[in-house]
Amino acid sequence: MNPTHRLLPFIAVMCAVTAAGVSAQAGAPDDSILSITVPGTTGGPGSALSADTAVLGRDNGESVTHADSSGSPDSTAPPDTALAGLSQSQPVPAVRLLPEAGADTAYAFWKKPFWGLGIGWTLGSYPLFPIWEKSLAGALGDLSLSSPVYLKLDRELPDSVSDWDTVKLYHRIQEKPNTYNLAFPAGVMFTFHTGERSSWAVDGTFSFLHKTYQASVEDDSADNRIDIRQTLGHYLFTIGLTWSRSIPSALFSIDKTEKASLALGAAVSPVSYIEARAELSSRRTSLDTLFLALKDSIGQQLPRMSAWGLGVSWKIGLATLRRYSDHSGLNAGLYYVGRWLYFFDATENELGRTGTAADNDVLSCVCHRLLIQVELLRGRKPPAVKPE
């Protein structure tokens, strides 16, 4: 056979393959892959050459098609290993491995309703304290006593000069009241409304202020002594409402805190109770029971009173929040607190025993105080992430 005739089948196959490749490139995307594999001839006259063609799409995942020179699929031809691996792969979705720069992935529990327990320390003016100080037994003259005094001995003898004894008295201060008007409020709060920049909270607080004064009246032998203990107590229960507004970090911020807020609040005190007490005790070893009459005389000079009242207060200050876990944190604040107090059926004269007509006014005052408060916050836990 003429050699030219032997090349005719090969030329026909190459033309067909070239046409198929051009058609695939025209219909496929720019980054599609065109692969052509031409196996070697088997030799011998009349043997036909086979060509494997494959077009792999980027996104459609089409399989590799094998075709021989006759144009029919060849199921017995071994597939190309590299093309087989590509043909079986599936499209991989895009996954973001790292968060965007500056993104806060932490769960902010304070953007949902939360509650807290707080304790505080307050210091400032308390006009009722100077009034109460006027009633303290700071000297013998405050008790209408002088030294020496004459006590009649309890003897079963006719009245005579010998039945009287002269006793020299001394006044000693054992404990002075604290000049700082300290109070320690404690309570619970609940933030019921939270917004992007502001929040509203309601709180209930109990606070107390307590002062103690101790003195004694003794004779020259120190065998007889009258101990005097005076106390002032003020107990207050307050219900308040506080509005907070976040301050932009560009204006004010503190390291290791999540946010800083400006707080404004108002409160009412439906329960306000004040009590002034005086307790006396005596120690007698030598003189007879008439020395106890001196104790009764001292007791009449000391005020004892109690009264109920109410109050109104307002506050303004700064607070910062620090996170400790995904659903808890600590809130620390510094506030100015103003409070107006009013007591029913009580006068300044009853509290201070001044005896002047001007002090018969109803007992009331306005306080200006500094409050430092710390609150342990507890919020909702972050929602559980379900596995894929």
C-alpha cells in the first residue's frame, strides 16, 4: 500500500481533534483546561490511532471524555491519572480564615439586659451630726454637775453632818465619735433597657450611718464609775433610676476596660429612720445606793429620740465596665450624690437638746456626698454554636 494512504487515517484523526479543541476553547471560560493525550501507535499495517480528549471546566466539574478514532466512547481505555484526579474533585467554597482587622469577636453581654450586686463607700456632709454633737456629755457642766458633790450616805443614823460625804468627780472621754461621715450602701441593680449607646437601670439600695460616743464619770477613788454611751444611727432605703450614656473612646477611655459611661440618676427614699440613744451603766464598790441617784440625774440630761422620714436624692458621675468572662464583669463608678432628708414629728431640739426656740423647727437637712461604688455584673451567656 502506498505510504501516503497509511497516513490518511492519522491526518483525519488530527484534524478532528484540532477542531474539537478549538470548539472547546471557544465555549469554555478563560481559565478552563484543555488536555489532549495521543497514545503511541500499536504498529502494523492498518492499525488505527486513538486520541483521548478532555475538557475540564473550572466550576461545572465535568468528567473527562475519552474518544477513539471512530468517535465512540472508549470504556476500556485507561484514564489519565492526573485528569482523573481533577475530574473527581469538587468546587471548594471560599472560607475566611481570619477576622477582619479591628473586628471585635467577643460577646458583649452588656448589650442585653443584665443585673448586678453592688457595695459602696460614701463620704461628705451630714448636717444632723453637728446637731447631735450638742447633746454629747463632753464635760461635767453638760450634765449639770460640778465637783465636788455631796452625797448622803445611806446609814441608819439620825440626820447629821456625818451622814454626808464629799465626793470629787472626774469626767473622762473614752471614745470620740468619728468626725468623718462615712456610710456604706449596698444593693442590687437591674439594667432593663440597653441600646447601642445608652441604657436604663433600676436599683434598690440600703445604707446606714452610725456614730458612737463613750465617756465616764468617776469619783476620786475610781471605785465608783458611771459609764455613758451615746449613739446616733441613720438607716435609709432608696429606690432609684439611672440613665447611662457611653462616652466615645476618642474623648475618654481607661486601659483594660470595655467602655466608659456618663451616669445620671434620681431616687426616692420611702424609708428613712433616725435614732439617738443613750445608755448608762454604773460600777459601785464603796458608796451606797445613793450614788445611783447621780446616774439617774445624768440620764435625764441625755437625749433619746427616734423618728421616721423620707428623702429625695440625685446623682451624676462616671462609670467604667471591665469584662471578666463572656457573661460577667465589674462596674466601678465615682459619683456626686445630693440628698434632701425630712423627718416627721421631730425637731432639732429633740436631737441636740439645745433648748432654743429656733431649734424647734422640723428636723430636715440637705447632704452633699461623694460616692465610690463597685458592682459585680452578671448577664446572659452567649448562644451556643451548633456544630456543622
